[in-house]
Amino acid sequence: MNPIRVFIASPGDVVEERDITSLVVSEVHRIFSDPLGIRLGAVRSETHATPNVGEDAQSVINRQIGDFDILVGMMWQRFGVSN
């Protein structure tokens, strides 16, 4: 059974919401993995990427995260690069 990778992405002003989303993915996995024969896993840059050298920080993260099946994107006050 291949895992369904749920990438949780957001800027730094919604860390608590990102943590809650990871817990929800884990709970959905716990409840539905056996009955539905699926495996869910939360993927986050904090847990699935390490510091490295690249074109820019985002390209390093993208390369290390790899492919995912579902994207959960969250925004609040920060959007894009701040100057």
C-alpha cells in the first residue's frame, strides 16, 4: 500500500495551524487506514527537509520534499517574500 503524501505548506505566521493540520492527518490515518486500506502521511518542510545549498531556499526544500499527492496550503497575513 503506497502512502498518500499530504504536503502541508504555509508561511511562518500560521505555525499552530500547521501543527494542528499534521495532527488531523495523523488522526485520519489512524481511523481510516485499516478500513479503507490507505496510508496517509503528513509532509512538512520542517520534518522532511534539511538545510542545504541550492539556488534558493525554496528550491532546496522542493527538491527534498519530492512528489506529494495532496497539498494543504494555508495563508494568513504573510504571502510571498517580504522585503
